[in-house]
Amino acid sequence: MRISFIGAAREVTGSCFLVEAGGARFLVDCGMHQGGREARERNLAPWPFAPEDIDFVLLTHAHIDHSGLLPRLCALGFRGPVHTTTATADLLSVMLLDSAFIQESEWTRAQRGNRRQRQRQAAAAELLYTVAQAQACLEQLEGAAYDTEVRPHASVRCRFRDAGHILGSAIVEVWITDAGRTRKLVFSGDIGQPGRPIVRDPTPIAEAEVLVVESTYGNRLHRPLDATIDELVQVIDDTLKRRQGNIVIPAFALGRTQELLFLLAQLRREGRLPPMQVFVDSPMADKVTAITLKHPEFLDDETREMLSLRRAPPAGLSLRFTRSVDESMALNQVKAGAIIVAASGMCDAGRIKHHLRHNLGRPECAIIIIGFQAEGTLGRRLVDGQKHVRLFGEEHAVRASVHTIGGLSAHGDRDALLGWLGRFTTPPQRTFVVHGEEATACGFAQAIAERFGWRAEAPVPGSRFEL
């Protein structure tokens, strides 16, 4: 048995692992690299395998850093099935088509720029994938319910367990039989923080011979949810009432937007927030919210109860999903009293960049960061306190206040991850720590070794292990 760490090794994005055993070759995740100028080149680089030689893919969830290169994999020769949960399969019909639209739009702009400059840059010469290729990739999806057995190969069976991260997210249990011996691998995917609204808590796993576990926030603790909500209330109240500005919130269309809307409605209903105009400027978020309502079986009890009662938005909360470009542009004329939620969550693409351009330079406004910001992204530069950032090729002063409210993250913090690992009744023979920046992944591997006495390590990119 061999496992190769192609992506998300000592980094957060680009999740992709190759497993070869029992006569099968398969991938767990096929994610896009995000953040920094080199991300596009890495996404265009050839894989250390031939796509046509892959038998199947097991996909943990729909976030683009786990799923975003599936259309390219299929376009370059992969013909097998992509097994995932039913909710993830539904979400990919939105996520991958949106990603493809962004690829086409950015490629077209780059080509125009090259003509103006009379240059042909290699990075703009190849399109990552098209909308048509993303649409074709959807035909290879095969959805399964949580906790049901799937047999993608004669020697492989697997089961998707609820990871509590976003709608449809999964921990993947894999059993591989070779030469009469069956061994079990577990891939954590992204583990959620217990006690959060919308999704259920992560499912405990009892045993694995080989464990691949994420470490995004393996070096820190989130603020308690109550304290997080208090901070959110304070920022909103101060900005809308005292400073009379706007609030801009970069949010992933999948997961963070739905949880944020749930909290805003709840807090307004309790009288803790002033009257608000909330604009969700993301057609994808609108579609994802509709898909969320289609899958009540994946939601926690509190959210199911809320949906079953079909409670109207509370008085004083005006919620509007903008759909057209004209509606989005009209928000630029709103100078006060608006909460604008827009993608992308790391501020590197999409409509959020336009809203930042119109609000970053205004000291009466606030930017609220509620999700992880990868190195090299615009969102990370804002979190790190940079006073000037580039948007659309122009320098912009950061005069708005920037607030990082990490307690709303969809990722479990250090204690949540250790708590999930502590539910194993039998120590894994090998534990590989992935999906964390280098210092975080290495530090979390050491924390696992010290806490549990397990053999834990953070593999380097491209490394391969014989098991």
C-alpha cells in the first residue's frame, strides 16, 4: 500500500492524496490551490500520475480547495466515478460551474491584457477548464447517504461519516483488501467545530490503521461562541449606529454565509442588534442556501426546528439576495447602514473585491473576517494589518476597521481536533497531519505525539509512503 501527498501537505489548500493498493489507484479529493501568484501555475502543473489511470475519486466535501480541480482531472482523461455524499453532489453543480465561470472570465481578461501589452505570458496561454468541462464532470458524480457502505472497487469499500464542517462534508473510512488482509484508512476531511449552528457535530471514529487528519487551526483556540457573538454584536452596533458606515463581510458562499444569516436573524429576534439591511451579493450563495433547505436530514436539530416552523425574518431585518450585476453595482451607492456579505471568502475573486474597493478607504466602515485566510490572499493581508492593498491594479489605503472573528470558523480549533482524535479507541499505526500551514501542521503532529503517544508526522509536498 502506498499513499502520496500531492496537495495540502504543509499547506492549507489543494487537498489531494493518491492511494495505491489492492489493485486500485484512487484519489481522496482533487482540490485547487488558492492564494499567491504561484497558485495558478501549480493548478496548471501536471500531476505525478496519469488521470486516465485513476480508478475513482473519493471526495470529502464541496469546498473548492478540495474539489476544484475535478473538471480538469476529467478533461485530461479521468473516466471513473467521483463518490461523495448526496448533498455534496448537489452543491458541486453550483460550486464547480461558478469556479469554471471565474476561470473563463479571468483567462479572457488576461488575454486582452496581453494583447494590449503585445506580450504572451505562458500563465495566460492555457485555460484551467471551461464551463462545458465542469458541466461534463458533474456526470461522473455518484452521491451516497451518510453511514452507508459504498464499493467503488472489488478490493475497496468505504463509508462517508458526518464531519460537521459544512453541509454534506464527510470523514471517509476506507477498507482495502489485498492478499487476504484488510486494512483501514481514515481521511478526516475538514473537521468542524462542535456546537455550531446549521450542521451537526463531527462523528467520532473508533479505529484506523492509517489516519490522515487536517490541522487548519491546530495551533490555536477559537473564542467561545458566546464571546464570539458578543464581539459580532459590538462591531455591528458600533458601525451601524455610532459610526454610521457599512459593514463588508467576505464569506464563503458555502457554509459561512448560511451560518451568518442564521445568527443575524437570531440576534435581531432577541433584540441584540439594531435594524439592519443585509445584502447577500452572491448568486452562488443564494443557490447554496436553497440546496441547504433541500437537505434537512444533514442539519442539526435546532436548525431543522427553525426550518419546520418556517419563521419569517424578524422585524427590523431586511434580507435581500442580489442576483444581477446591476443590483450588485447599485450597492456601491449605499453609504451607510448596510451589511454586505459577498464571496469570495479570501477576497481574491468575485464581487467582494468591488465592495472592498468602495469601503476600505472609509474610516466609518468595518470589514469583518469570519473564515480562514490562506497565505498570499488579499484577506490574509487585511488580517495581518497591512495599511495599503492592491485592488484591480490600484493601491488602496485601509482606513476601515478590520475585525477577525475566528469563532465563526467552520474548522475545528486545536482542542476540537484533539477531542475528536481522543475518541479513537485504538491508536492508528501511522498518523499523517495535513491541511495546515507548515509550522501549524508540524506543531500539531508534535501535539498528537505528546498527548496520545501516537506516531504522527506532517508529510512534505510530493512525499510518498510505503505502508
